[in-house]
Amino acid sequence: MPLHELTAHALHEKLKEREITAQELTEAIYERIAEVEPHVKGYLTLTKDIALEQADRADQGFQNGDEMPPLAGIPIAIKDVICTKGVRTTCGSKILDNFVPPYNATVMTKLHEQGVVMVGKTNMDEFAMGSSTENSAYQITHNPWDLDTIPGGSSGGSAAVVSADTAVCSLGSDTGGSIRQPAALCGVVGMKPTYGRVSRYGLVAFASSLDQIGPFTKDVTDCALLLNAICGSDAMDATSVDVPVPDFTQCLINDVDGLKIGVPKEYFTPALDTEIADNVHAAIAVLEELGATVEEVSLPHTEYAIATYYIIAPAEASANLARYDGVRYGYRNENPENLISMYKKTRSKGFGEEVKRRIMLGTFALSAGYQDAYYKKAQKVRTLIKSDFDAAFEKVDVIATPTSPTPAFKIGERTADPLQMYLSDVMTTPASHAGLPGISVPCGLVKSGLPIGLQLLGAPFAEENVLRVAYTFEQNTEYHQQKPEIQTNGVG
Ligand code: GLN
């Protein structure tokens, strides 16, 4: 197998045995980038000089026979919403076109402690608002499985580069599904940890009560390794929770005997794509054959999750994005008549359509006279959604659903209809409201050849159950080994 196709854990063995060097591995990844990246367009910035330097440092450690961490020398891509010291961080927005953070996000500091190799920064929907990565101010990322389709969003670049083997793994962020949905659509593993598991320090804020950072990987073992690297409380993020972080590789147990899996009936409506429903049912049947107990559960407030999300997330976004006024960060309009006009022109020109739509929605939902009717009510419904999950997790260990109601859709298909785009998140936003850990693992392809994701959710801080079920599924199926054939002579 070519080096760019291997998992981090397989590569670690080769690095440790000195069969390969991190330099060779990094070169192999950039060769792959030269071959397919012009068609996929997953990266906004490549950081080859930094990568080669980091690879050199890792190689010195391996050569000295030092005990090297599992991610040392592993090429990783970072969503462009995570602050990287000295490396441009745009959030997919023109307003941050020239923003070079003077500090690293906590996750970056932790990854550097592991000795990773940073390949580059990945494309995303502007400020992580979107489900297709088409809201990027810079470029459209193409799904490696079919270059005419979207990779999902908002972390579409991070999903596409792992799927296209132009990075071994990557980091994304998930507010309402932005890791799980693109992972499903690109046929890779993607996990949102419990809210509070991973520090958000240095993650540019979208909706602070929902945002979490998490990994995209080629398999569940790599997912556990990345979680080990990034989880843990942090004095710089008051919402990070001080609970012990287990060694997640200890949950990679190929056995679901005795585990209870709940299947929420509200997720399998007649509106669901039948191929997706059939595949996900078949995946759940595999787990049942392997010894899990499967039972139906009810999450009655599921239908309100999208409406609730599109009040809460824009409300928080409207507050978080108030800081982009041309004074301290990024773009500033050059021809203002006065201070107010500078704010107005900067924000009108700097933000894209969807971001402006969200700022207006959020400002309206928070305005005097409407706050109780919208924002406060949404918070109450959020509590009901969380209570549904609490009740379900009294009975079951893990909840299994499709990740996305449809496979990847065509580029341009939903851009004219924001509501249609918002419905892409119908399966992922409920768990976001409840702050739950959730993973998406590949569970097959539809007839047209596009990947399907199985979503597995756990109770807060029960990542172990989620990983165990995901790992068992993976060990007993071959879906994670399916690779796209990128049409390098076609569109793109
Ligand atoms: N697609 C959702 C949105 O547009 C979720 C985005 C995310 O999780 N960052 O808000």
C-alpha cells in the first residue's frame, strides 16, 4: 500500500522500526497533494516548510531511539478555524483574509507536544456556517468520491483531505454536525467529543455553547489516538470540564456483547432516503449479530432540533461575530466617511451572504421584545431535547442513527434554498444540543457509489461506549477500507 493510504497507527510502527522516515512520509503526502489536490481543493494554505522542519525533528527523535508519542511524525491537516501561531487562519472568510494568529490554540499546543507534522489548513464554510463548504469565501471543495458533489460541511476540507489521502488525519469543529456530516459524506471516521472534553481556546467561536473540536481519521483506532492527544481540561477555557481523560485506546475492544443499542424511531421517517435507511438498519443488525441488544427508543422532541438550533446558534454567532469590526482583526474598509461607516462597510464587504443572514437572525432573536419568544423558548426546548436523551440513556448505552438524511448532493443544488441546506443537519443537531459525544463511521455506499455514515451517540463523557461499538463494527466489516477513485482527468 502506498504510504499516503496508511493509518497513523500503521505509520507509527513503520517510523518506530525505522522502515521509513517522517521526511519520506511528508514528501509522499505532498506528492499525493500535487496529484489530486487541484481536483479536490481541500486546502486553503499548505505549510510545507513547517511540515518538513517538524518531520526532521520527529526523525531525530526516532533516530535517537527516544520513546516517541503515537502521532510523532504523522502528517495532519487543521481546519482553518483553529488558531495556528504564525500561520494564516481565515475561517473561510474574507474578513480574516490577513489574520495571522499570534498564538496557538490549546489543541495545537497539544499536537505539537506529540510531534505531529502540520500539512496545512483546510477549507470550510465561512465561520463554520454551512453544510456543504460552498459558503467558503475562497473555493469550493469537491467530494473525492464524486467531484461534482459537495464534501459536506462545515469541515468539508478536513473530511475531503483524509478521504483523498492528502493527510493522514485532520481536525475539524462540530457545532451542529460539522464533523459528523462531512465524515459521513466523504466516507471517513469523524468524531465530536462531549461538550467540554476538548479545550476551545484558540477555536474561533461560532456558537460557544455548542462548538467542539474533534478528529477526522481513516479508522477508529486513529480516532482514539487523536482524542488521547487533544482531550483534557484547560484553564484557558472555562467550559472545558475537569474530568479524568481515559486512555481511549483501551476502549478499542472487539466485543459488544451485553451492550444495549437504542434505535430512535423518530430518525427513521418515511422522508429518509430508503437506501440510507436500509444500510443503517443493516449496520445495526451486524451489531446485533455480534452480541449487542438492540431496542427501539423514543426521542420525541427530535423534530424541534433544527428550529431550536437555528435560533440558538445564530444568536450566539451574532454576539461572537460582533468583534469583526475592522478595528482589531483582519479586513478594514479603506474608504469610510466616519467611524460608523467604517464598521458598516467593513462588515458588509467582509462577511458573506450566509454569515450576514445568521447575524441578522441572531440579532433579531436576541432583540428586546423577541428574546423571550425566540431565544428563551429555544433554550427551554433545548432542555427538553436533552431530557429525551437522558431518559434514553437510562435504558441503553449507545444510540444508533444515520448521520445524514442523504448522501452527498450536487454542488450548487441547495445554495439557493437555505432551509433545504439547514435540513442537512436534522440527524446531528439533536446530540449537539445535548452536548453528547458522537461518531460517524462508514457503513456502506449507495448505488451511485457515494458513502453512507452510521452515527453512534453516547451519554455525556461516555466516549468509551461509542468507540467500542464503532471499533467492533469496523473490525467486523470492510466499509472503512473502501477508497474513492478520484477522477483526476474529470471536473475539478
Ligand atoms: N451545518 C450547521 C450550520 O450551518 C452546522 C455547522 C457546524 O457544525 N459548524 O450551522
